Amino acid sequence: MLDRFNFAPVFIGHWKGLTKDTDTGPVPDWGARGVVAGVPLLVIGLMAWKDVELSFPGVLLTAVSLLSGASLTVFAQLSSLRLKLTEWFDDDDTSRDSDKDALDESVSHLMAATIACVFAAVIIVVGMVTSKPDAVSLSGVAAYAAGGISAYIALLYVMLIPRLYYAYVNVNRVRGNLNGFEIDNTSRRMRRVRRHW
């Protein structure tokens, strides 16, 4: 019954996605993992050390709320694109594995960001409701947690953009002179799907 509230698979997939491909297989990307885990903790520590308050917590609440909704919309689009890749190419065609991997990694990061947005929204709302009636800013643990989670969300989105762009460039076979990667996809063939009406 409580499995419905288990976020662990999302964050495990997100953490597993922080890997590098090598000749011997995927290995942990400790640099990326260190940044994703370390920067939010650093933000929390600095905010606590300097006793930083969030002057307009309603603005941050609006931002994380909009991001969570937008993330779910993007998830629907990525799911559709991933399904098309599965339909377009045979299971034994490994030439598109990197495209599928880019989308799979992007989805896990996106879902982790969505959950973080929900957590941030809850923390901000609880912090605003439990603060003094005349308070206009968010302070204390709620402010530090909201700041750290917001830094985490920002990092995930910054990380997502190149992955999504890579998937877009490869899936849509963008010519080398029009994409930012050192690849030319114009010679890659796509399997035609035969439709039976």
C-alpha cells in the first residue's frame, strides 16, 4: 500500500544516471555526483551560517509550483518520444541505444526535479504558515531547506538541457552544421514502421 509513496526508485534511477560511458561499460561520474549532492548542501550551510532569510517566499513558491507542472508536461512528451524510438527500431538495433539512454536518463532527472519541486513547495508553505503573523520573509530551517532544494532543482535542469538537446539532435538527425555536437546524423537510417490499417 505504501509503495505508491516510494520515491526511492526515482532517486536511485537519477543517481544511476550520473555515470560516464567507458570502453568497459558505465562507471560512476563522481564529479557530477559530487556537484549534485555537494552544491545544495553548500547552499544550506552558507544560508545557515549567514542566517539568510528569503524575502519573498511567495515568488519561490510560484516558481517551484510552475516547474513541477511543466516537468510533468515534459515527462509526457519524453515518454511519447521514447515510445516512438522503441517502435521505430528493432530490439537488436543497438545503434540507437545512446539516444534511448539519453532520454531514459533525462526522465529520471526530470522526475527527481519534479519531486524536489513538490518538497520545496511543501516546505515553503509550511514555513510561511508557521511563521509569525507579521513576517514577510521565510527564515530558519525552512529557508535553508528551500534554498538547498532550489539549488538542487536548478542543477538538475541545467544538467537536463544538454541531455535533451543531445537526444533531440540524434533522434531528429540534425545535420552536423546545425547542431552543437561533433556528429553528423544525416547518414543514419531509420527503420520504416509498416502500418496495418
